[in-house]
Amino acid sequence: MISIRDLTIAAGLAVGIAAPSGAAAQELKFANYTAPTHTITASVIDKLNEAVSAATDGAVTVRGYHGGELGSGPADQYVRVVQGVADMSWGLPGYTSSQFPKTMIVEMPGILPLDQPAYPALLRAYDDNLAGEFPATIPLALWGSEPNIFIMKSAQIRTPADLKGLKIRVAGSTAGEAIKALGATPVQMPMTQVYNGLQTGLIDGAISGVSTLIDFKLDEVADSLTLGANMGRLTFYTVMSQASYDKLSDEAKAALDAIGGEELSKSAEDA
């Protein structure tokens, strides 16, 4: 007959055998303030996980914490990485405009042609011009949205004069200056609040990329879109804590180095 003591010893041995692989596993936390259905999941988070997991035989993985699970404020994404709440995150420089005045240059109207992607310009400018705006982190990706369009509720924008007196949501100060110059009042708010803002009349419209119609369901509340006006585009980053990167194995670092930069930035912007 097998005693309780024998079962306890056997269980302990089983745990001991399994422990090394579990102890060696390292999970990198990716803070995502949006839903897991957002394009960032497949185009950035999943690609990072696939790259480091393959390079380390599963010893290092990247897990998305969605819907603000690590903190709900979109404006605090960068700080969460610096403070160690998350190892990685993504966000918009416009939400903390004072930190990213140079990175936000592609948000200016007319800076880039409508058919030109933003990520090559941002990456070219990084070493000499933008690096100082990303302290204590490694930017794994820098990219832009598709060109901004006007997303309106109960108003149609056909000429600049149609904007006079309207309240238009903007992501950051650069777009705010442009909207002000066109005679409208800029209202800076996170994209997560735009649906309610349009629905309640707090704002008359927003300028943002057309992907927000799907990602944030703005097609449910907007009744007019204006395309073709070169109102710049939003900029985005995915950053990793320098401290978290330094703790990784050489294999994991090499995987991130390989996918970071052009490949990941293109993936995000294409999505």
C-alpha cells in the first residue's frame, strides 16, 4: 500500500523535475490600454512574442495586458515602462506633447505627402534628432497612422470655412495649432473618450486616421467623413524599458534587435 508520505515525496519530486523550465521562463509584460481586438495586438505584440519565443525556445515570452489592465490612463503608457509597471508599452506622443516636440513633426499638415508612409522618416530622424525624447527606454517601433481625416457628427467639412466655431478633437498640441488656425476650437482628449464625446455633443468632430472607425467603433456615431485634406497624421511608439532589456539573455536581445526598428514599425503602420 502506498502511504501519504510516499505520495508527498513523489509529488515533490515531480514538482522538482518541472521547476527548472518554469523558473527559467521569463514573461515580458506589454501594457495595452485598448481592447485585444485593436490592430496593435496582431501587428506588434504577437510579432514580438513570436520573435523572442522562437529565439529562446519559449524561455522568454511577451504577453499583452489589454484594456488598461496595468493602468488605464493612455497618457501614462511611457511612464509605466520607466517605472517598471510594464516592460513594454505603446502610446501616442501627442498625449504628452511637451516630451515629444520633435517626434510629433509628422503631425503637421503637409509635412508628408498623403501617399508616403511615416515610419521611414521617423526612423531616419531618430539617432540625430529624436533619441533625446525617449529617456530610459528603447524604441522598438516608431510609426504613423494613415493620414488624418475629419470624422464628424452633425456637420460636414467641405472647405476650411466649414470648421469655424466647431469643437474638434485632437490628439496633441501640434494638431491643435493647425485646427486653431482653421478657425475651430481644439479639444485634446484620448481616443478612448472620442466615442462618448461625439455621441453627447461634447465635440463636433475629430481628426484622426480612418482606422479609428473600426478600432474605436466611431463609425457608430459619426455621420460625415472628409478625406483628402492633408492634416498630417498621428505618431505612435512602442518602447521597452532599458532596464528590462539589459536583463535579457543574448538570444532574446538579438531577437528584439532584429525585429525592432523597420520591421516592427512597418508592421504597425501597415496594420
